[in-house]
Amino acid sequence: MRPDLLKELLEKVGRGALDPAAALEKLRNLSFEQLPFARVDHHRALRQGWPEAIFCEGKSAEQVLAIAEAIVGSGSNLLATRLDAEKYALLEGKIPSVRYNREGRIAVAIQDAPPPGGKVTLLTAGTSDIPVAEEAAETLGALGHAAERIYDVGVAGIHRLFAEGERIRDAEALLVFAGMEGALLSVVGGISAVPVIGVPTSIGYGTALGGMTALFGMLNSCASGVTVVNIDNGFGAACAAHRILAPLREGE
Amino acid sequence: MRPDLLKELLEKVGRGALDPAAALEKLRNLSFEQLPFARVDHHRALRQGWPEAIFCEGKSAEQVLAIAEAIVGSGSNLLATRLDAEKYALLEGKIPSVRYNREGRIAVAIQDAPPPGGKVTLLTAGTSDIPVAEEAAETLGALGHAAERIYDVGVAGIHRLFAEGERIRDAEALLVFAGMEGALLSVVGGISAVPVIGVPTSIGYGTALGGMTALFGMLNSCASGVTVVNIDNGFGAACAAHRILAPLREGE
Amino acid sequence: MRPDLLKELLEKVGRGALDPAAALEKLRNLSFEQLPFARVDHHRALRQGWPEAIFCEGKSAEQVLAIAEAIVGSGSNLLATRLDAEKYALLEGKIPSVRYNREGRIAVAIQDAPPPGGKVTLLTAGTSDIPVAEEAAETLGALGHAAERIYDVGVAGIHRLFAEGERIRDAEALLVFAGMEGALLSVVGGISAVPVIGVPTSIGYGTALGGMTALFGMLNSCASGVTVVNIDNGFGAACAAHRILAPLREGE
Amino acid sequence: MRPDLLKELLEKVGRGALDPAAALEKLRNLSFEQLPFARVDHHRALRQGWPEAIFCEGKSAEQVLAIAEAIVGSGSNLLATRLDAEKYALLEGKIPSVRYNREGRIAVAIQDAPPPGGKVTLLTAGTSDIPVAEEAAETLGALGHAAERIYDVGVAGIHRLFAEGERIRDAEALLVFAGMEGALLSVVGGISAVPVIGVPTSIGYGTALGGMTALFGMLNSCASGVTVVNIDNGFGAACAAHRILAPLREGE
Amino acid sequence: MRPDLLKELLEKVGRGALDPAAALEKLRNLSFEQLPFARVDHHRALRQGWPEAIFCEGKSAEQVLAIAEAIVGSGSNLLATRLDAEKYALLEGKIPSVRYNREGRIAVAIQDAPPPGGKVTLLTAGTSDIPVAEEAAETLGALGHAAERIYDVGVAGIHRLFAEGERIRDAEALLVFAGMEGALLSVVGGISAVPVIGVPTSIGYGTALGGMTALFGMLNSCASGVTVVNIDNGFGAACAAHRILAPLREGE
Amino acid sequence: MRPDLLKELLEKVGRGALDPAAALEKLRNLSFEQLPFARVDHHRALRQGWPEAIFCEGKSAEQVLAIAEAIVGSGSNLLATRLDAEKYALLEGKIPSVRYNREGRIAVAIQDAPPPGGKVTLLTAGTSDIPVAEEAAETLGALGHAAERIYDVGVAGIHRLFAEGERIRDAEALLVFAGMEGALLSVVGGISAVPVIGVPTSIGYGTALGGMTALFGMLNSCASGVTVVNIDNGFGAACAAHRILAPLREGE
Amino acid sequence: MRPDLLKELLEKVGRGALDPAAALEKLRNLSFEQLPFARVDHHRALRQGWPEAIFCEGKSAEQVLAIAEAIVGSGSNLLATRLDAEKYALLEGKIPSVRYNREGRIAVAIQDAPPPGGKVTLLTAGTSDIPVAEEAAETLGALGHAAERIYDVGVAGIHRLFAEGERIRDAEALLVFAGMEGALLSVVGGISAVPVIGVPTSIGYGTALGGMTALFGMLNSCASGVTVVNIDNGFGAACAAHRILAPLREGE
Amino acid sequence: MRPDLLKELLEKVGRGALDPAAALEKLRNLSFEQLPFARVDHHRALRQGWPEAIFCEGKSAEQVLAIAEAIVGSGSNLLATRLDAEKYALLEGKIPSVRYNREGRIAVAIQDAPPPGGKVTLLTAGTSDIPVAEEAAETLGALGHAAERIYDVGVAGIHRLFAEGERIRDAEALLVFAGMEGALLSVVGGISAVPVIGVPTSIGYGTALGGMTALFGMLNSCASGVTVVNIDNGFGAACAAHRILAPLREGE
């Protein structure tokens, strides 16, 4: 449920067009919609400022479509993450204005453009980290933020990072995507004062342990005040940036 | 080095009282101070808006004192974390206006009051998580932020949490301290829209694995957009909140 | 071997129709049936009140069929878990009245309806946990219990859970299925007084560690008196509920 | 808060001696009591049938005493687990009728005798598992259940276990305490039909991994329908038995 | 190199038909045979009483064939473990008298019948452990020992095990194959006095951890004097039995 | 219970001095002796050829003494492992002919000399592995076997090992004690044909992981047919050697 | 960027053909080349003496080709590791003089022959370790070093290793490739004085843990002064050898 | 045994003063010296160019002294690592010219000055890593190399590192000591071309996992050609540097 729809409801109550008790009941019923296999949380946009996204891994194409239709039907914007190209094919004809980022495996359908947000810079240590960064970039866009991409600037060739000093200093928040040893987060965290969120990726082999080494490295970063999300969780990092930047916009 | 000292230096250059080349050299030399066993990073306040803190675990009382004197001598505020009461005894007479939080094992000496900051609410799941929260609370205070404490509101008695709904909704950022299964983060993350940072604590036994279970639980939180710091890292969580709230203040 | 068959045997002894020594020997021989690759434990229903189930993973379709025929041939009900649709195809013509739950990957053939049992409520945190819950639901049904399904009520949208308060309070036992951080168990355990069994699922990625994080989270639940079974073990959770509820029925 | 106190309150409302709104407020305020470092959950007895227990590890003797006084002051029974003898010394004079089980490191103060409960049999694999079993035995007693102790019956000398067949068959619930490989659970689970709860203990060395091997062994038990609690969690196992047996008593 | 060939060589030296220095050189050269990708250790039969076996996983069918031909060419018996049916197809025409055990995925070619050995009993906990046991059974046969198979006697139906008491007591060595919690080893180890070797298998799911739980359970067995080999290592267990039984045969 | 005592009992039955039913009852009752905290398994010597040993870690000195007196009182030999010098002090006056090996932390009291056994060679990789080897050496002695000690022959100076070739070839069984990487087992296993048992020790630091690295290394030994016991389990390795060598002696 | 190209640039500056400021700018711009998904580090050859290599796993064939063309276009030599045969097919026509080692899954294109380097000996414990060794061998060749191959000399047949004593003593650096328990490193490290680098491989099963056991074994080697690289990292080991041997060549 | 002593022996043989067979025997006997609990490897200096060091952890002061006297008695230099100050007290009067580095917990006694070696630079990320670096520095000194110390230059204040660029570029080998996330190795490895050896330290808390995170981070370094030793193994890193630099010296 979008906040504006709610306001409309409340205004009806205010001008006597709707009984308060009826409104309460309606509100309660609207808060989620029950499918046979899911309860779509229409209330989330109201509570948190962003709609429920569909995590598509482990859901059938039919389930994804049904949930997507429920979300779009309630007037919310749609984000579907970890979506294979084959599953996306089913959405394409049926969800209006849906768009697919193949590298980030994410589909987006914007019905209601978000208010302009902040500027977030995304840095990846290598080429292989890009898909996770793209998931974040699309999510940021759907929430109204500008995503600046600085890719393949790992610390083994640290001059590549320093050459981008200006774009790094310009950002309102930084997302750092790195697998292997995850050292990029410490260097970036040490040269900036804005919020920095590390996204460990599952890139690497052997002792990279599917991203666990990058995660633990980032949690032990000698740069203070950096925070971390789950391995490969580009969507979560973008939402975290949104939690940070939304109040900044409101204050303007 | 404090930003105002730097400005003074640059102004001297501007009015011809100092040769630019000499200023550059001075600037470079001032950026850190070399003790026999440490390089105090005076430059950090300039780069990041907060001074270097001393992590006292594994350092002798003498080393802590020497680094503390170097920091205070440069005009910066002092934060010394993981400081035993015995080691603190040595600081007490020698560092002016130093103060000790026994529960949080942290010493603070404020020479230069920070500008007024934001409002951060700290929630702990249990009584045993309080020391980690106190480390964060003192750090927040030293950086100018107000720390609201809501302690012992774990999800097994969830009415205790909901009774504090107002104070939770009021916060500009939320820090959630929990050991064991760390479930408090998911519940708090689901009912709020501001930045939420989870601090897993090493509380629990057996499969609590010294905080690892709480950490992994928090990283897998079904509430989107929450971020996490290292186990028991109250200081780091406070610095992360500062990275988030500092720009909000500047904009005012 | 079904208890009633045993009683018949013993009655024959009682009325002199069978020599006690012969009965003993027969009893012993009947306790299990030796296939080339398995010893079907016909004695289990007698000892424990439920028949041996077939865990089909790692068994060939032919082995599954042979064991199923031995179980059905002894007059017991059949439960075959972790059964692929392809393997099920072989059973379909050959085992009378067999039925297949595709989502729960479980086949059931009831020859002898169980006495009416208790009321068990199954809660899942998300949509992806449903297959494990369905395995439990079918097992409960085969043992005579009513399975109430409340799916997709994870704690990130905790109002969805509280909206089902009545159905939760009505249950005689609660099974909680959750992957990721498994926090749902703590919240449910905290608001109910009946037996609560957690079933960690392998849903999630990265630090979800294939269900290990949910398992450890559940074992560390701050709600006291909840117990846990192996990851994805819906069958085991249903059997545990049966151990709990069977005496309640007997007492009526 | 004890249920009978609540009934009294509601009856006052019923006969007009108390205003409903005032009663509601009172009810809400009474649900927990705020100490500087804890919120004692007086409401728990109402919700779950057993009072909040104090987990004493990591709490100072003063904190334990304060919480104990709050619990006893509200008319509830007291259970304090993981309590060192030194900390107990402080309680001894101050909490009326308190009693200490040194082996189980647990203190109990019964103000209000619980209704008679069920019969629970506790089996330990070895002598070293006894302290964990004693914590459970005391907790069971405080909740009104009879605790039958069968100690040191590990499977390496399986005749010791079978010699106790009758007492095992008599139980309404079985708690199995075992460290090392935890095999006792599977054998006991295979010969009984009542609820069986495994409590892995931290006994053993090397690959015993502080109880992790026993835990994992128990979770993988080939005996179906057994459940498990955290390592060394005797208190939790007793609470789980209480959840199971309480309804059986009520029905009588 | 077979011991009898060596004896022939030494006898030539003894009767002057071969110069000692030349014999030494020949001996050294014969000890292994260099293929482009392997050094076949012909000397092993001499040192240890059994020939080098081929571990086929990760080797191409061509490599397996070449090594097999080298072994057979030197007059030794052939054992090829972890051999897929497809790879075996290549051997079938080319290695004389080769035979394949599909379940155990092992090929055997006996050129020189071994002297009659001991009696080894193989017990599996379940049906799924049989392939590992079959690898051991074939290896034992190739080394001259009789392999008694007692399959599917896990402890959840312990009467199935005790029904085989006589065959267990008859064995000169016992091999116990079990996945999941591996409890069978402790029970068998407790009722027998002969050498008992545990073979953890990778059977199970979730916390079975690919056999690690069975392994750790076996290493912590409360039955003293049992030993363990690597997960799924049926071949190794058979060789260990051979090391034990060979001297018993020699003494006859 | 010692086998000779049993034989006496049976002979009484044979010559009519004891009723068979009474003998059976007596036999059953004698099989274990119940202390308040332990069931001493007197039957073990009969079943397995060696008496129950006391694992003293986690038992009080009083418990150790009581169990020791029960064992000695039944006429069996005594082995008490993991026994601190302080706890031993209590035994010294009270158990006749008891003796203490301080390095191996093991006490032995022989009442009945065992029949002469085999020759077992113990090799340690370093000096720090000696305590574990001494536990094994004393156990072997108590069971009648000769223990040959070859200490500090790790593979980094492999000439030290080869200098002992003759004593290695002479052994009927080899026990290899090594921490760190445990490589000694593979080298010894490769040059000998008799039974070889690896005992990983907890020696080393960092990635030695308390013996886990040595254990896993040994389980993956490229020398076939070696087996392994738990970390630091010298007693278990000696019992395993006894299982192997006892039949060899009987055959003579 | 190759050093000789840089020298040319600087010489232009020296003879006035290029303005220093322009040269600086050019230098900076030349240091890396930005593709849409990668920043090729042309500067690396200058800093470290070897060009950037392409790690092809997780990159599309198109990405590999584009980066390869950028590297070759800048005049550098090309190394592409972890390259599947199918991806290589695309390079074959388009990169001049490219060559493929199928076993080592590595492609090499030499445009500029490196100066003659050192002599490096590669030892593998088994046949299955050869692919990792081949990756190292090709890398060494591309950097100018001679790679001596001694394959399949694991310690279970230690005479195979000692038979190669001379070639081992001749080497200027030794690379040891071993999976399973990794013991070969300790033996080789103990008999040689030159630099020895261990490369754990992912060969083995069960407790081999994908190479982790070999890695930890190597890190705990009792041979002092050996170092280790990541699991299966043949390329990294070759680069480490190059770092060691390059200065030796320069000194000649 | 020192090489010069060996040469003397061989010269005696050359001039007929010693019978070759007698020399051989003498040589063999001299290769190690057998103490009751250790075999001192006098041969090591000959094989590898550095003497056996004593790892003192887990050895009694008496054992350390006895081994030290054997080493010094053979004319070799002495290195005793992980030596507590209390144990050192015993050595002080009895080993001539012995010296103690309290921070590095290492004792050194030089009887025979080594030939001048190379220049090795030691970098630590923090103050707490210094003890491990000091162990390496003393070892290097005893082997003839110059140890340059650059301490407390972690990447969070990366300007501190770059300020030392010249001393870094000057080194013939670099040792990098870092705990926590270990990122310093990647940065240093990326800006230098000489051999770089990472030494993970056990500094940090929570997910630092006792140095495991630093170790895994270093093994996954994106800087190619860096190698790693065990956690806290300063001695091993110094020996590795000696293996690298010794040939450079010989060539001069």
C-alpha cells in the first residue's frame, strides 16, 4: 500500500465519507494480501519507504508472476532479484513497463517515479564483482538515487583507485563490492568520511570460502565505522543506503 | 590534527607569513607522529571527522599512556576502548579531564566539545549485552550525539519492545545489540525506516559460538537494509552512526 | 507389523491354538524382513506407534519400490520421503491407493486409517520454506493429526504473524519452519505455552550456510523450552509432534 | 505476575471495584518491572505457565540479587541457573526459602507449590554429564514434575541401559544427556514411543568440539521424532518437557 | 614387483649368474616404472604385501588404462577404485580377467590368487552405506579374505543388530559403515573384543555435513580401542584389516 | 568381573554346587556395580579382555577414588587416565600397588599380571608429543605388551627416522604420535606392512587447530591401510593395538 | 606498459622532443586502460616485472577476448589462466601466436621473449596434482624460467622421491604440489636449502576438505622456512618464484 | 654439525689420516645427538645452512636448557623461540653470550658470526603485531641479515605507508605482519617486485578468529606472487627470507 493511498483513506474518514471503524478494518485487511503461498506485505512501503521485493531464487516462475502481479496491482513499484532470464521471460509480456538487467539478474517496473534521492558511488575490486554491484545499482535507481559506477579498482593496482579520488570524495554514500580478501573496503574506508557499506562477494576460490574470507576481512576492517551486509547481497546494501539517504532528502 | 589548526596554517600561507613549500612539508610531517611503537594518525580527524581511538587490548599500560599523551598533545579528543580498570588507573592522574565508564571499559577525555549531533537509540536484547552498548554510548557522546538507552527488550517477551515504540520511532539511527540468536535485529529492522546497525555480542554458550551465531543471524536478517559490524564492536557501530548523522547536521 | 496382528497372534496362544515357543519364534522372525539390501523393521509400529518410513534419497527407484511393497505387504501404512517425481512414477501403478505431494516430495499410502489425533499448526517464515512444511503436513496427516498451515509470516512484517494470533493460540503443538536467521521461532516461542518445535531450513545464501545459521539461531533461542530437529527435517518434526500428542489422545 | 493475581484484578473490574481503563493501565504497567539493567518479565507466567528464570553467567552477584528480589517480590517462584557457589552465598540470607543444588549450579525458591505434574526420566551417558542433568532435574521439580534419574548408562556397555528397561518404559518423557558421540539418544529413541529430548553436553576432548559433535550426532539420529536443545542446556530441556506435560495434567 | 620375481633375481646373484652391482642397479630401476604422468610403485607389494591400487577419480580413462596395463604387465593384481562405469568400459576388453562391481564402483583383476586370509564382517547402518561397504568387500576378496556382509542394522532398530550376534562374534575383524550420527560403531565396539574399524560415510543431509558428523562421532566413541578411516574410504578400511590379519595367517 | 571368577561360577553350576537359575541371576547382578554417580562395568573384562578405565578429567578426586576402589575391589587391574598429580595424591595411600607416570598423567595398579603380549613401537614426531605416547605406553604395559619408544623423529630431519629402520621393521604394531601437520604417519605407513595407528596430538599453534590439522592430515594419508583415533587419545590407541595383538598371542 | 616503451618516452623528454608536463600526463593516462568492465593495469609490468594476467573463471569469453586484446595491444605478453577449452577457441584466431596448455587450462602469447631466468623444479605428490603444476610451469616459461617436472613422488613410496635427489638439489627454487595430507612439502623442505613454496591442491575427498587439509598441513610443516600460496594457485606460486629469481638474474 | 667441521673430517680422509669407512660411521653418528626426550639434528646446518632452533612452548625449562647445551656444545648458534622470561632465567647463567628479546620472546646466542646477508624490511599493520615481527627480526639477525623495522603502517591511514616508500623500495625482501583483515599484504604486494612474505597474526577479536581471517585474506591477496606462513610464525618467515637471500650472497 502506497502512503498516498492511505492518506486518501484517512481523508475520507476526516470528511465523514468513511466510518472510522470501517476504515480501521479496511486498513487491517489491506496490510497484506494472501496468496496461496505468500502474504504480500503491502504495508511495507508505509512502514519503511520502500516496497517488498521478490527474492526469486527457489520460487517457481508462476509464483514470481503471481506475487509480481499482486505488488503491481496494489500500485507499488516492483523489484524482482535473483531472477533468471528464463523466469523473466514469463514476466515480460504481463507486467507493464518491466525492464531486466541481465548482468545483475534483476527486473524493475516503475509505476510511480520516486522523489529524487542521493548520490551513491559503487566500487568493485574486480570485474567478477560487477553482477552484485549491478543488483545494487538497479535497486538504488528504483528508489530514486543516482548510482555512480567505479569498477575494477582493486588494491593490487592502487593507482587505479586513487585516480578516481574526486568521484569518491563526491559521494554521499559508498558501496564497496569485493571478493577474495576484501581489502578494498579498508582502503576506501580510510580515505572517506561518509557512510561506507561493504558487500563481500563470493568471488575467488580455495580459501576464499565462497565469500566468507571477504566477509570476515571486512568485519575486521581497520577502518572504523564501516558496516557490512551478507555475501552477494547487493539489494540489501542498496536498501541500507536508502535508509541513510532518505532523511537527507526529506530535510531539503 | 584538528581541522581548525590546519585552517590556521593555510591562512598563514595566504597572508604570506609562511612559505607554501614549508607549509607543505609541515603538513606532511604533522600528519602522523612516530612513537617507538606506533604512528599516531593526527590526520584522521581531518580526513574523517573523528580522531584516532586507542584499542587498548594487547597494549601495555605504558604504551596506552604514551599514545594517549600524543593524541591529547595534538589537541584532539581521546577515546580509549577495551581498557581495563588497572590500565586506566595510570591514565587518571596524567590525562586532563579523563573519565572512565567501567561497564563499557572505555575512557574519554574531551578537550574540544563536538558540535551537537543526532539522536541514536541503543537497544539490547538482554542484560549481558549492556557493556558493548555502553562502549557505543560513550563513543557517540564523545562525537556529539545523544544516546538513548533501551536495555533488555529481547524478542522472547516482545511486549517489552513494543512498549517502547515511541522512543524507537523517534530515533535518527538505531543500534541493536544482541547475542545468542540475534533475532532482535530483524524485528526492529522490520518496524523502522531509519538506519539500523546490528552489533552481535559474544553472549551465549554452546552453539552461540562466541557471537558467530548472532552475527550470521543478523547478516541473514529478513529485514532488508540493516547492516552489521564485528562481534562486540560497540565503538565501530558508533562510528558508523557518526558517518551517517554528521551530514544531516551539516545540512542544518 | 501392526499391533492388531500381534494381538491376534497372542490370542491364538491364549486359546491354545499356537504353542508359546512357536509363537516366540514367529514373533522374532516377523520383527524384520530381510531384502537383499534392507531389513524392513516391521516391529517399529509396535514399539513406537508409527511405521518405518522410506528415506528415498540415495536409493534407486527399484529399491524404493521393493521396500514399499514389503511395508505395504505387512499391512502397514506407507510414507516415502524425499521422493523425486520420476521415482514416484514407478510406485504409482504398483502400490494401492498411493498419493503424491509434489511440493513436499512425499508419497503416502493409507491402508488403515489412524485414530483421530491432535491439532498441529505449521508456520513458515517465507514462501521458500513451504516444501519442508508440506513434508511435515503429510506425515502428520498419515499419523492422524490435523495440520493447520500458516505460511509466509516472517518477523520482518510481524503484523502478518500477529494477525494469526487466534489460530496460533488454538494449536496443541506448533512447528516453525524458517531459514536465513530463523528468528520466527523465538517470537512464536515467546507468545505460546504449548510445545514448539523449530525446523531450520536450508533457505538463504552466503552466511545462511545451508541452514546452519537458522539451526544455531534456533538452538540459541531466547524463548525457553523450544526444541529443534535437523535442517529440512519436516518428517522428523511431525514424528516428534506425534510422540507428544499420541498420549493426549489415549487419555481421552 | 501470577495468573491468580490477574484473576483477582479482573474480578475487581467485574464487580465495579475498579475502573476498566485503570485496570488496563495497571495491567500494562505490571507486565514488566524495570530495573536499571533489566526488565523483569512478570507477564511470562501468564503467557507460558512458568516464570522468568535468571541466567546468572555474566551477571554480577548484585544484579542477580536485584532481579531475584523483583521476581520473588511479584509472588513468583525463583529459578537461578549457572549460579556459582560464591554468587549464591549472597542470595542465601536474603531470598526466603532459597535452596542450592551445587552440582547443577542452580538455586530454587518455591513460594507457591506448582500443581502435580508428570514423570520425566533423565538418562546420562556418563558420570560427567550429571551436572547438566541436575540443572534439568531441579527445574522439573520447581515446575511440579517428578524427575527419575538413571545415570551412567552409555552405549559402550549397553547391558547397563537395558537393565533399566522398565523405568524407561514408565516415563512420560525422556531427557537424554550425552557428550562425546551422543549415541545414547539414538538407542533410547529407538526403544521408546514417548517424547525424547536430547541434551548434548560439552563433555569430551579433541574432536568432541565442546559438544558440537554430540549435538550434530543427535540431530542426525536415525531414531525418528527425537528433538534437541542447545549444548549443556538442562534448563531448556526441562522447560520443553513442561510444555509437553502441562496439557496432559490439565486434562485430568 | 612381486616378491617371487625378486627372489629369482637374488638367486641368480647367489649362483653367480648375475653380478651383485648389476643386481642392485636392476633392483633400483625396477622399483617403479615411469609413465608420462605417473610412477607406478612396483615395489609396494614387496614392502607391504599388497599392490598399488588406482584411485580413478580425477584421472582420465586413458590414464587409468595406462596405469592398469603397467600394473598388470608387472605381474601384479589390479584394483581400480572410484571407477565410473563409463571408464570401466575401456578396461573391459583390454585387461585380462577384469571384473566390475557396479555398486562399489571398483574393478578387480586377479592374476595370482592370494593365500587364504581371515574372516572380516562388514556391518552397515543403512541401505545407503552399502556402496562403500562393497568397495571394502571387493578389496578384501582381492587380498584373500572372506567378507561377511550384514547390511542395514542401524541402532534405531537395535534388535536387527542383536539378531546377528553370532556372525558378529565369529569375525576376526569388524568393519562398521555408518553415516548420519555413526552410533553403530559404539554399540558394535562395546559388544566385541576383536579389531573394529569405523568407516564414516557421507550419507545424510543438513548437519550430517557430508560425513563429518559420523566421523567425529566415531572418533569420540565411548567404546575404547576402535579406530577410524577417512569418510567413504572402504578401500582403506580393507587394507587396514589386511595389515591386521596377514600376520595371523602367516603364523599358521 | 574377571573371566577366571566367571569360570569358577560356571564350574560350580557344572558340579551341582549352584542352581543354574541362581547363577544366571548372580551373573546379571554382578555385571555392573552401582555407585551414586557411576555404574562400574565389571562385565567389560569378560566381553573385551580389558577392564574399564577411569577417564579422570571432569571427575572429582573423591569420585575417582570411589570408582577406583570399586574396580580394584572386584579384582580387576586399574587404569586411571588424564589424572592430575593432585588427584593422584589421594589414590596413593589407598589403592594397593598403584604407580603414577607423571608425564603421561596416568596411574596403574596391577593385581593380576596379564599374559605376555606383543611388541608395539611408539614413534613421536617431536618432544612435545611424548606425554600422549606415555599414556599409550603405560596402557600397553598394563595389558601385557612391550612398548618400544622411538621419540622425536619428525620428517623434517628424515635421517633420524631411517636410522631406526630396524626397530620399526621389528614391531608387530606401530603407533605414530604427531601434531602440527602429522606427516610422520604417511612416511611410516609407507615403509611398513604391519598395523599402523595414528594418534594426532594437539601440539602446534595457529592453523594446527588444536590437533585438527594433524587429524585430517592423517585421515588423508596417502599410505593405505593406516587408521586413526581421536586427538591426544593415547589410551585408545593402546586399546586398539591390544584388540589387534591379543588374538596373535592366543594362537601361540 | 612495457619498461622499454617507458624508457623511450623518457628519452624523448630528455632530448626535448616532449614537454615534461605532457609526459607526466601521458604517463598517468597510460597506466591503465579502461574497458567497460575492466581497467587493464598496463603499469604492472613496470612496477613488478610481469604483466597483468587474466583470471578467466567467471568472465565471459567476450570479456576475456577484450582484455586479452587490450594487453596484447599494449605490447605486453599474455597469460590467461583457468581458461576452458571452449573459451580458448575464441582467442585462437584472434590473438597472434597464442598457445594453449589443455591440462593446465592456461593460454600464453609471447610477443617479447623474456630474459633467461632461473631453474625451478616442480614436484607433485600424485598424478591428479599435475594440472595445477602445469599452470605454474607455463607461467614460469612465460617469465623466462626453466621448469623441471618431477611428477607423482608422494611420500607413501618415498624411494620415488629420493631417486630424484640430484634434480632436487640442482634447483634454484622448488614448488611442491600436493593435495590430501600435503606431507610431501615437509619432506622436501627438510632435505633442501633453497626457497620451497607449497601449493596445496583440492585433490582428495571427505576430510581433504577441498584442499584445506593440505593447506593447513603445509602451514604447519615441521620443515622451517617453507611458504605457501592459496589452494590450486599454480600461477601465484610461479609469480612468487619469479620474485625470488629475478634479482639473481639481474646480478649476473 | 657445522660445515667447517665436516670439511675438516673429509680432509683427514683425503690425506689418509682417517679411514673412509670410519669416517662414514663417524659422520652417521654425528648427524644427531640423542637426549632422553629429543634428537638434536646437528646435521641441519649442513643440509640447510641454519641450525635447529628450539620451539620452547610445551617444553619444560630443564628440557630447553638440555637441548640448548647440546646445540651450543656442537658449536652451532642458538635460537630459542616462544621462550617465557621465567624459562629464560634458567638459560641466562648457563649458556655463554646468550641474549633475550623480551618483546619477541626469543633468546639468541651467537658463537660464530654468520656471513653478511641481505636487507629485509619488516612492516606491521599495528602496534600489537610487533612481538611477532621482533621474533623474525632477531632470527634474521642471527642468520646475518639486516632487519629494517617499519611498524604501525596499516591501510586505514595509508599515507603512513606511502611515506615510507623509499625504505620499502630498497628492501631485498619484505615481511608483512598483520592481524584483523590482513589487507596490508595486498597493498605492499601491489607496489613492490621483490619477494613478499605475509605473516598473519592472531591480533583482533570476534571474527578475527585468532588470525584465521588474516591468513585467509592473505592467501586470497589480489597481489600476485606473495606467499604466506602460519599464524604468528615470525621465525618461519625469517627462515624463508634466508632461503631466498642466501644464494644472492653466495653469488657475490
